[in-house]
Amino acid sequence: MTDNRITIKPATGTWVVRAGGAVIAESSSALELHEGDYPVTIYFPRTDVAMAFLDTSDQTSTCPYKGEARYFGIAAKSGVIENAVWTYEQPLESVKEITGYLSFYTDKTTVEHF
């Protein structure tokens, strides 16, 4: 059985996201979200993301522990990387720290820690 408790804490160091040969995000103010047995997820403050590269997607999903997620594609030289980014614009109260933060799928982008 998966433990669905969520903890959020500041991520140490600097985190960088690359997609399609470009740096999409770089932050020393990222957050680490731990949820049950899932891998740690890094959330980047919107102010540290190159929002000009992101295209709003029609896709949404709902997590019973975080709320409704909205998605973005990344405009890359080779074309749009669909639904590579997500955000909880109005997360549930228990995870309100991720308001204004975005996270990136690691199978569609490269997320590095320095």
C-alpha cells in the first residue's frame, strides 16, 4: 500500500531544467515534494522558469492530495514537447506551498541538480 502523506521542504543547491537544447528553468529556490513511495518531485518557482517557452495545454488532471493540475507544453526547436510541465494553481490547503510553482516530467526534460 502506498503511503500518500506529502511533505514539502526547500530543495538544496541549484536545479536546472533543459528541454530541446535550451535552459527552461534554473532555481536555487526550488521545493522538494515527497509523496508516499513516489520519487521526489522538484517544483520550481514560476519566476525562475522561462514562461515564454511554455504553451498552455488543454490537459488537466486531479490528484486527491494536491488538487487540480494544469499542464503546459514546451516550445522547442524541434517542436512542442506536449504536456511536459504541470502546476497546481490552486492546490489543496495541505500543499499550499506549491502555489505558483511548476514541475517538469523527467522523461520529457532533463532536470539537473548542482
